Amino acid sequence: MSKKSKKRGSGTSEVEVNNISRDGFWLLLDGRELFLSFKHFPWFRQATVQQVLTVELPSPGHLYWPDLDVDLAVESIEHPRRFPLVSKVRPNYTLHPTAGVGSGAYVTRSRARRG
């Protein structure tokens, strides 16, 4: 059983990337254009053009880039400041066991001095 093609002149994809610049890229989604800046969505900064172009709409309001394993809610694109990338909570170093100084693990300053 084959899928029917869309009417002539209409887009064949529900979501598509229609422009990429040095600052980000534009998506066309349901007749509206959304901009994803690399500042707010850094996962795309080092991606290839093909990786950015390969985007799916698995469900309404949800986008997926399978080559990058990136899932985004459309709401986070429309309002990126509501969804900060960096937690403002300071890490609790006592909860992070260390494998030793210099291993890249978190170490408190007093513990590092005892060495």
C-alpha cells in the first residue's frame, strides 16, 4: 500500500529547514517560520548541513533530528528564554564522588590541597 502524494504545489514535508546562516537556521513548520539561533541551540553549531536538514515531526509540537539525536519541543523554539540550557543551581560537590585529583572529576579545594 503506497501513501498518496500531496497536492501539486504543496510542500511534501510538514517541517523543513529553509535557510541556514552563520547565526542559526530557519524552519518552516505548519505555515510559519521559526528561527533557531546557535546561541540558544548550540547542538546544531558544529552539525553538517545534512544533519540539520534531516528533521522529523514525530508528533505535533515535537521535532527530532535523528542524525544528531536532538529532540526539541516547538515551544522551546518559540520561547527559548523560558527553557534555559544551563542550570542556575550550584553543584553539590559532596554528592559527586571523585576518582582522584586530575581525573576531571569534581574535587573541593580543601580536598585537592591535601592531595
